[in-house]
Amino acid sequence: MMGKLVIATVIAVLVCVTAPGAQAAELPNFSFNGFGTFGVVHSDEDRADFASNLFAPDGAGYTRAWSPEVDSVLGVQLTANLTSRLTGILQVVSEQQYDENYTPTVEWANLTFDITPDLSVRVGRMVQPSFMVSEYRKVRYATPWVRPPKEVYDMIPVTNADGIDMSYRFRFNGFTNTLRAMYGGRDADTSDGSEVSASDTIVLRNTLEWGTVSLFASYTRFRLTIEGLIII
């Protein structure tokens, strides 16, 4: 079902781009950006580690008092504006992995097609938009904290998904409201070699903005499986 949905969306995008009247004469343009954080964390807890995420094998505390692995991250992003309505994004991130290495992984790899200036569809790998700063939580200087609150952002262990989402924005009386819906799934590995799967993920989020004030609400549902055992 998921594969058919993704294929159908890609075909729809291609049809829209190549249809008569599409702006085929437009030349694509590309931009390349990077971000990074180097941080060292200290913990005097001798019975547990303060780790970067739920899949990290160790951190600061029990394993070592000082750890540069908790907050350190390096990322690069390629943005391709293929036409005025079709955009592709590839983001690669290097951070502590479950097997103690920093092998770069693909965080984003998706195509976005603007059906109208306010309605868009996106297909591929994307960050789950469950929280307010989900989409730029790894760009630490863009957030108001040293790191996003782990009590909230670690509630969903698999943070990105392969799937499809749609976004609709409308304005009224000086307000801007953005409604987004996403469906997808993703697998990840843990430090003990187990495989974690977050399948049938559904995210509904709404953001209401007025000047510098934002009101955010979201709903997330997913099936969490660890080595065949359904947890949620």
C-alpha cells in the first residue's frame, strides 16, 4: 500500500510538470548549505548515561564523565529548485549512531510539488512534523535551547519517515493557518542489534501564526515494533 501510494504520487508530480503549459523553459538552480554543533556534556551520574537519543549506546555519566557525542552533529543540505513549483531536498547528517560510529545518514530526501501557492504535496524521506521545531531540531543554533527538551522530543524514537505529506496554508484577518498531514514509516537499529520499526505513522499538525505569536497543535499515531514485538 505504501509503495503504491508513493509511486502514484511521483507519477502525478511528473504528469503535472510535463503537462502542456508547464514552465519547461525554467532552468533549475541549486543551493548548498551546512550546519554543525560541537558540544561536550558532563554528568556525575555513575549509574546511567545521559545519551543523545534512545538508540545511542552510551553518553555522559556511567560510561565517561565527559562526552562530546551527546550534542555534536554535522549536516549538509542540497536544495534543488527544479521548477517554480517542484523542489528537491537532500540532507545528510553525521552524528552518534547505535554502533558507535559517525557514518553519515540520509535525514531528508524528498520532492515537493506546489499544486497552488498555498497547497503542496511532498513525497520521499522527511522528518516527522510531530513537534514545533521537528524539522530543524538538529540545527541547534536555530532553536532556543542547547538541545530540544528530551522529555518531549524523545517520545517518538524514530524521527523521520519515508512517505507522503500534504500542506495547506490559508490566511484570514492577519492570521496565517497551516494544516499538514503525513503518512509513512521508517526502520531503525538499536545498540543491542535489535530493529525498531515505526510503521503506519500518521501525523496531523496545525500551526496558527499571528505576527511573532504561534499556536501549535499536533496528533501522532504509529505502530512501534521491536523485533516482531508490537509495543504501541
